[in-house]
Amino acid sequence: QVQLVESGGGLVQPGGSLRLSCVASGNIASTYIMGWYRQAPGKQRVLVARIGSSGTNYADFVKGRFTISRDYAKNTVYLQMNSLKPEDTAVYYCNSRNPINQYEYWGQGTQVTVSS
């Protein structure tokens, strides 16, 4: 089992920044692919960014604004979000995927609201 706990969400004005954190615990290996997804009201959950042994991937709508990073010593993955827009408002979920069997784990989500 893997447990994921997100933090760092909140209310921010357009153009502002937030940093999300996701701490992983349990039976997790450094080879696991870690990612951030988001789900806006009435919409499907979509990939925002992910990081693994092959590098990082970003959704087009966050390229140049968001940065995903990983601290292996702390079992933590971060999402630095800059130049936030109202359309970035969503619940952000941390995801961990075993690259061998593709089994996934999810955090409980953290709300990000971008509004003036």
C-alpha cells in the first residue's frame, strides 16, 4: 500500500503562485512515476504533470508556468505553480504509478482556487 498526502492548496489571485506538496509513504519505490492531476467542477480529471526516470511531462496548458520536482530523500513531489489563471481552479490530486504493473494510488486532493 502507498499513501499520498497533498498540501499547499488555497486561494490565490490571478498571476499569483502556489506550491503543492505530496508526501508519499508506505511501500513505494523510487521507480514509481509521480504525477499531479486536476479536476475542475463538471469536468474530467486530467494530467497536469508527471515525473519519472525518463524525465518530466507537462500538459500544454501549464507548460512554462508549472514545474514538477521530486525529493527522493523525503519521498515528496512538488508542483510549483506560477502565473496562475482562473481556469487553473480545480482540485489537484497526487498520483503514484507502479511502472511494472501500472497500479495507481491517489491522494485525497487539495483545492486550488484562483480568483480576485
